[in-house]
Amino acid sequence: MRKPGNKIMRIRGWALAMVFIGMAVMYLGIFFRETPWAMLIFLILGTIPILISFVIYFWVGMISARTVTVQCPNCEKYTKILGRVDYCQHCKEPLTLDKELEGEEFSLDYNVKHRREKKIAELKEDQKEK
């Protein structure tokens, strides 16, 4: 199974997909050249995903500016971590900033507070049983 990439890169991928979706919708408007109002609707509908992607790129840029940069122990390149756990954007190695989670099974659920607390409680319970 292919490992997912870094969160910032996945969000940028969605924004790029929105650009292509918008362009495809705008291109569909060419088939309605004879009816200007239909062509205008397709052009407007195609502009919306492109504008949304602009907002997503701006938002990711703002997030990326305040993320923590760490050196990956596997490939020794610097990568940005968004949340408590994330993947290296170069080699897709699972990384964590939380000392409690080091050596544990990797899960993106650790980034959501209520899921993280539940997983940590399960880990502590498993350690008590051993």
C-alpha cells in the first residue's frame, strides 16, 4: 500500500486539482458558443473552483509559514510537520513531535485531540496489562 504524503503537500494537491476542474468546466463552455448565456454560466462555474484553489493556496502558505521544521532521521532532509504526527515530504517516513508517541504505531488520529486522547489511553492500558 502506498503511504500518504505530507499534509501540506496533500492540501496543495487538492488545490491543484481544483484548478484543473475549473479549467475543464470552463472548457465545457466552448460547446455552448451559440448560446452566450450558457457559455457565461460555464465560465462562471469554472471560475469558482479556481478562486477556491487560490484561497486554499493562500491558506496553506500561511500555515506553512508557522509550521515546525525538523530533520528527517531517515533521509536527513528538512521537512515541515503539521500537527503532532506527519509524514516526511521526501521519503514519507512517519514523524512525530510528541515524546509519548515515539516508537508507537503511526496513526494520523493523533492529530485530532479527542482521538489522540483515546489512543493514548489505549496505549497506557495496554502497557499496564503487559
